Amino acid sequence: MLNKEDLEKLAALSQIELKAEEENSLLNDLKTILDHFEELKELKTENVPPLRGGTFNFNVLRKDEEGEALEKFIALQDFPLEKDGYLIIPNIFD
């Protein structure tokens, strides 16, 4: 079962600083969560098909169709900055 040393190791791995008053509460919460997992282990799931995505809905997407490509000079004419056929955008990183 989970003990204080395990909690301290998890906190260090998670880079979380725990106050002394938080440790007991968090330890009890984690024990409760792990107890629920033990309950789940008792369920018989051999004949249960896996569920993908949580629903039976499927994405409805339009079919891609070939069409006329936008000519390069038309695409570039409304873009604010262009150099040698390339689009210039503001820096994202410093």
C-alpha cells in the first residue's frame, strides 16, 4: 500500500512541493483512488469488447475533391510580407 515515502517520491518526480499539512490529506485521497482500482480489478471483462473513443459516432467529413490550385501570384498578392516567393511571418520565439 501507499506510504509517506511513496508520496514523497511521487511528489519529487512530479516536481510538486507538499506542505506537511497537505501530505496526510493527499495520502488518504490517493489511497481511496487506488482502492477504487482494486475494485475494478475484480470485474469480469473477458467478453467485453473494447470501446474506442467512448461513443459509436464517426466523423463525418467531406470528400476531398481535386480542383483548381490557387496560383502562386494570387496567393502572394494579399499577404503582407513576401520575399523571393516565400511568405514572411513574425517571429514566434525570441
